Amino acid sequence: MMGEALHKEKCMWKPLELDGSSTKNGFSVTYEHRADIIQWLSDVSQQFQFYPEALALAVSLLDKFLCSVKVQLRYLKCVA
């Protein structure tokens, strides 16, 4: 039963795919940009004394959003 669940999770899980090789029209978000924005989210979370789970959820949602929508770098902080 556990093996089936792990296999199903492995098939469904997709890693974050950020392509840092091309920066056409400012749409490329690299891992460095992601790290910067997550650091900013962490600072905001600490300032407003949010629970750590809120930060984890925000990062998860940001990753899913970045995988499905092209975001211009100048709007990345607004998206976060």
C-alpha cells in the first residue's frame, strides 16, 4: 500500500523547471531571482509575525504559479 502511494506520488510530482538560459522579453525567472524573492517573502513573514506554515504555503504557490505562467521580472515581487 505504501509502495503504491509512493509510486503514485513519484509519477505526479514535477520538479520546478526554471529556464535561466534565455531572457527573452524579461520573462526568464532564474533560481537566483527565486531565491531573492523567497528571502523577501521570509522578511515580510517575519515582520508581520506570520506562522512558518504561511511562508511554506506562499513559496509552494509561487513555485506552481511560476511553472504555469510567464512572469516579467519587474512584476515578480507583485506576484509573490
